[in-house]
Amino acid sequence: MSAAAKTDGPGQLAGRPLEEWNGAYSKVESYFHALRVLNKVLLGQLVALVLERAMQRSASEPLRSATELAVEEMDRLVNDWFAQVLQAPPAATEMLSTRGRMALLLADMPGRWQDQFLRPGPWPEEFVIAMRDGFLRAGPNFQLAQMTPRPLDLGPIATLTHWSTLPYVKMAVTWGAFGLLLVLIFYFTHQ
Amino acid sequence: MMASAPPITQTAAEPAPPLVVSPLPRVRLGWRVFLFYSSAVLLTGLVSMLFADLLWRTGWSLSGVALLCLFVALFFLIALGCMHGVFGFFLRLAYDRRLTNLRDYRAQTIRGVSTALVFPIHNEAVPRVCEGLRATYESLEKAGCLEGFDFYILSDSTDPDKWVEEERRWFELVHGLDALGRVYYRRRVNNEGKKSGNIRDFLSTWGPRYRYFVVFDADSVMRGETLVDLVKLMETHPQVGMVQTVPALVNAGSLFGRIQQFANRLYAPIFITGLNFWAQAFGNYWGHNAIIRTEPFMQHCDLPQLPGRKPFGGQILSHDFVEAALLLRANWEIWMAYDLEGSYEEAPQSMVENARRDRRWCQGNLQHFMVLWARGLRGLSRLHMALGILGYLASPLWLFFLLTFDWMLWYEGHTGLSKITVHAFTPFLSVSATEHAFLIFVICLAVLFLPKVLALVDLAFDKERRRAFGGLANAAGGAVAETAFSALHAPLQMLWHSKFVAATLLASGVQWGPPKRTADGIAWSEAVRQHWAHTVVGLIWGVAIWRLDQPTFWWFTPVMAGMVVSIPLSVFTSRASLGQQARQTGLFLTPEETSPPPELAALRARMAVLEEEGQTSPRAPDSGLADVVLDPYVNAIHVSLLREKRQNPAYARALLDLGAGQPRVRALCEKLLAEGPSELRREEKLLIMSDADQLPWLHRQAWLRPSATLARWWQSQIREYAR
């Protein structure tokens, strides 16, 4: 633990109640769970690493919660690590983060390289290649073309389609059907 | 034909493989059509004469004339069905396998030939789609022919949760198969043109890369060897634009599903052989499980919008028949490879789900009335479309027939006129009027059931098939039980189809959401909701006829019985437990059940595992949205796919039109974080999920922001990751 933590009184860590750090621990741990870091030893080490960095900021930023500080540190730590592993040029944090997470997935970090995650370099060459060369492709190169409908002469039936646009045509048809019904009733009852 | 200006304008990138096409002059096969349809006309004419004679014996009337006209139309339809069976039966006896045996295509090499297997989907059960694709992929891999095939999941899903699930499962599939760069996923930004628009979008984006493409349904599976055979067939016969396979219904669990599956497997061979007799190289397209030559399809099959308003105007709904007609119009041949095994699809598992599908098909088929008269179409295309239309019109015609008969019965009773019958017109037919009517009834039954009997005889001649159906006795028992069920089901189909036709003609929609199900089938409440009207109609109709004329009542019992028992019939036939029991007793066995092909066995095994793990159960609402925001990997996959999509000018434009990238999206994201997804409309969620810049931001904010500033829903979702 940090030097700051050692100077605390009972029930406190880095000047804050233990319960507050417990909440921060949970949130950081949840995110690493989401990244499928499932090995408990590694998970514990990573969370402790993040919390230590947060504790170092704790005294200078008393208005911010321990959880806020911890997740910020986690975000920074992860992105800095992505930038180093991927040798990424300066880019928007979100862009780098997306690329890094995709690289982790394609390199199968959760399955093969949990121990390398957030570890300072040098890393195994296979891991570095897998991280840097991984690229998700949802489709091959586009080969764009244009399909154009050929005219279809519908013949005389096309004329019928305009009938429905005539005003009151439905009403006229209904009245016609009613009239026909009357005629039929009259015919069958007057034979 | 090919010399006319090709409407394909290739705009970029890689050269397409060279195409060798040689269109043929128009082929005439009038004598086959004449012989086939004349047989049906002849039979209809003779029996109609007998019917007219019966009416004449009791005196002509206007309603009698109407009844005769309806009889002629209805009998012609069942005579057509009968002729398909009769022709098919004798052709199978003579080992007619003409088309696909023209040349020895199996020696044809397909090296260097590229084929795309496309799976257009729309809010489907994603695990089933992916496992079906996996089964096909592995089968092709086993056949050693994976090289020339690419797979595309073409999503048109509008449900945000489905969208995310599709991406997630696609990645898992690709990862599991090590098929990155062979199995692709694409979701359209909008759903213009529905399924045909989905295919068109695929062709416009990647079409020129492939000489052929095979269209799958969401529940299709195809054997690797069958796919290879299809490509070889196309390579050997350059005049063929499309080969449609005859998919076998498989994987049914419910009693209803197993009955349909059994009927399909037992009767389809003779029917399709009969169909193929008159259609030959002018076959039809059923929308899936077919291989299509890309270039002519792109040149000729882009569907026009029909003039006028819905239901007949606008977009062509049942696109398959029309695409086939357009391909035939351009002198390309369409074959039906009915002798190729290894093509499968699944069927609805209950009467209600079956009717739901019919509702869609009914509108699409009736719309073909507009295309039926289009200039330049081949006569056979018109026949295919007319048969499709009549398939649905038959129901209201039958209803009118029964109502007209009831009217005549009522009129007789109302007027109090006694029945004075005269001798039959045909002097040698010295029977009473009742016997005369019974004779016609028996002929109708014979025409209806003859194809089923012939299918059983056909089975009896084939030792291998006989064994595959669990033996002749089991198959015969199944056929009798299937016929009994059909007799009860047919009146319900009549009422349903009549309603669908009326709704279509009146341009009013029939609202029909997914039916409520229990673990074992349709829920009783759902059955009551769907069938109470059928029951009431059956009861009222039955009582009315009983009061009118009791002897006639017994003639009507088969029709009334189906309606009156519709609720329990619907519930019990939807039950998987009853389907299983029937299977254990050897009823409705099919070849795919007695000896499952490896691809289906693998599919079933995987689906069973997924079901056991609860992966096929519906997830909580907005679970996809939670995944795409909170899960670091799902978010990364989603954003990567969106970024890739922006490389295509058409997609980039569509995303802009949707509103992606506008400041409004950030405001929606803030609202989503602060108030939760329940406060957003589906369109707003889709907009957020379509913005490749906002989603990574949303991911960070959801994790970085203090819990107190997030909606409670987010807090509970984040807690899920703590477990």
C-alpha cells in the first residue's frame, strides 16, 4: 500500500473511510470482470494497482469520491497501456480505447494472455503481434455496383391501379354492392 | 439479350472473375403444358358435367349456376393437384431425372469459382441462425471445398437487442470456427425493399466478387456436397440462371410440425416430379435454398415498384416468383433440382404460426395479380404466379361454395317447394339423386386422396426410402393420421385464408404479433384468442344446418368439426410432448429422423446445449443496449463494424440521413445515462447505436461517472458485472 495509506487512523485509508474504498474496489473489479480477467490473483493485483494510484490522488482531490478517482485511474492506466502495446500515435482516447479492446479480443487476451494485461513491457512477441495485427473485418473489400430496375410494362392492368385514386370510389363500390344485394334478394324472393 | 446496355456500373476495386454466359433461344415445351393441363381440364370437364347433371335433375336456378361455376373452379384446382401426383408417380416409376442428369456435372472442377452463401435475416432467433450457418460451414469444410465459398449474414434487424446479439454471436462463431475473413456480417442502415432490398444491397456492395450466390433462409441448412454439386451444375450448364433445390422440412418437434414435415417428405417427391414435367427448364424460385448466377440476376432482377397504392401497388412483397419470371424473360433457364438431397429448412410449429406466415404470403401472392399481365413474361411464369394466387383464392371460393349450397338449402325450406327430381341427363346413369350426389362426393375424395395413395405406392417400390420412413406400415399409418388432421385443419385454413384475402383486398392489415407460447407449445389463452371466432362460426353454422336439413348436417360434419374443436386442436398439435410421443410410436417418421444426416445431427446437438445453457431463452428488454454500452468487447465490435460501414459511400450517406454524428445524438446519450433506456423510443436507441463516435464515449461515461448520476437501471446493469 502507498505511504499515504500508512498514515491513516483506524477505519480509514488515504484519508477516506474504508467503505468508500470498498465501493471503488467493486467498480474497478467489475470493469476488469467485464474485460474477462478471471484469474483471481491477477485480478486482485490489477485492482490494487489501480487503487494505489487513486489513493495517491486522494489527498489532493478531497471533493471527488474514491470511486471516481479509481475509475479515472483505471481508464488512464488501460489507455496508456494500449498506447504502449499498440505503439499507437496520439489519438482520441475513445478511438484508442476501442482499438485496444478490439485488439485484446482478437488476440484472445481472456483465453491466452491474461498475465500480460496491463503488465509493463517487454511482452512476448507473439502477444505483441497478435495485438498489433488483429483487425476485425465484417466484409471483404467493397466492389460496388449499381442494380437498376428494368422497366416492366404491366399491360392493361396498370390502368386499374388508378381507379382506386378516383374520388369516392370505395363509397361507390359499397353502394353498388348494396344495390346488387337488393337485386338478388328481390330476385330470389319473387320467383 | 446480353447485348443490351448492362445496367451494372462497377465503380471500384477488384476485378470480378470472368463470366462465360451463353443465353439460349426461347425453348418451346408447349406439348408438355398442353398434356398436363389438358388432363386436369378433361377430368374437371367430366366431373363438372356430372355435377351439372345433378343440378339439372333438381331444376336450374341462378344459385345453381353460381354453385356450378364455383364447383368447376374448385374441382379444377384439386384436379391440378391430382395430376401433379399422377404424372409425378409415373415419371418416378420411369426413373425420370432428366434435367440434372443431362451431363455428368460431377466431374466439373470449381477451382477458382467464387460463391457467396447469403443469410438474409430480420429479427430472427440469432442462435439458430448462427448454428445453421455453422452446420453448413462445417459440412463444406468436411467436403474439402471451403475455399470457393464466403458466408454473409445480411441483417435487416430493427430490434436493437437483436442487432447486438447478432454481432456478438457472429464474432463468437467466427472466433470458434477460425473463420475471420470467410464469415461476414453486415447490417443495413435502413430496411428499404425488405428481403429483396437486402439481397440487392449485398449485390450492390459485393456482388461482382462472386459468380454465384446461394440464398439461405434464417432456418436453412445445406450439405456441403450439395452446395458443391449446385456450383458444378451451374458451371456445366452456362445457360442456367438459377437452380432451386427442394428443401426438406426438418427438426420439427411439435405434433403439427412433425405432421407437416412428414407430409412434405412423403408427398413432395411425386408432386415436384409432376411439377417438373411441365415446368422443365422454366422452373420457379422459392426465395431460398437456391443457387443464382450473379450477373444475370443483377442485370435483370432488380424489382420495379408497382404503380398504385397498397395492397397491390408499391414494393413487390413476394419477390421470388417475380425474380424468376424476370430471369426467364431474359431467356435464362431455371431448374428445380428435385433429386438433390441435403437441402433443409424448418416449418412453423403450430397452426397459429403457420397461419401467421400464410398471412404474409397471401398478400404477396395476391399482389402477383398485377405482374401477371406484364408484357414479355413467359407463359409459364404466368402459370406459376396464377397457381400461387389460386392457392389462396381457393379458400374464399370454397367458402362461397358452401354458403351458396346453404342458401339453396334454406331457399328450398323457406319456399316449401318439394324436391321433384327427374332422370339423369345421362341415360346410363340410372341412380337416384342422392346416389348421384354421393358418386360426385366419392370422385372428389378420390381426386383429393389419390396423390397420397400414389405417394405410398411410390414408397412401397423403394426399399431404402421405405426403411427411412420407418417401414410401409408406419408410413401408411402416418398418411391416414395426416389425412385426418388435414380434414380438420382445412376448414380453419379456409376461414383464415378468406379473412386474409378480404383484408388484402380491402387494404386493411391484420395485426399479428408473435403468439404466446408455453414451454410445450401454444398457450390456451392464445388459442382461445385466435380460434374463438372459428368455434362460434362452426357452432352457429352447424346448428343452422341441423335445423334446415338434418341429413345434410352429417355431410357437413367434417367441415364443422374442424371449427368446433379448433381451440384444443391448436393447443394439442402445438405440443412438443405429443410430437415426441407420436415419434416413439413410429408415427410421422421421416428419413432425417430415422437416420439424421451429420449436418443436422450436429445442429441439433448444439442447439440442445444452447437450450440447456439458457442461451436460447429470451433476454430482458434492453439487454443488447446494456451490452453495447457496458461490455468492453461488445462495444468494441459494434464500433469497429460501424466504422467499417462508413467506408461504403452508400452506408455513410444512409447513416448521415439517419442523423448519426449530429449533436442531437450526444443529448440522447446524456438522457440515456441519466434516465435509462425506458425513456427513449426504439428509433432513438437505434440512432445512438448507429453513431460510431458516441458509443465509445458512452462506454467510458457509463463506467466513469459516479453511480448517483446514472439512472438506477445502469447501476443494476453494472452490478451484473460484479458477479
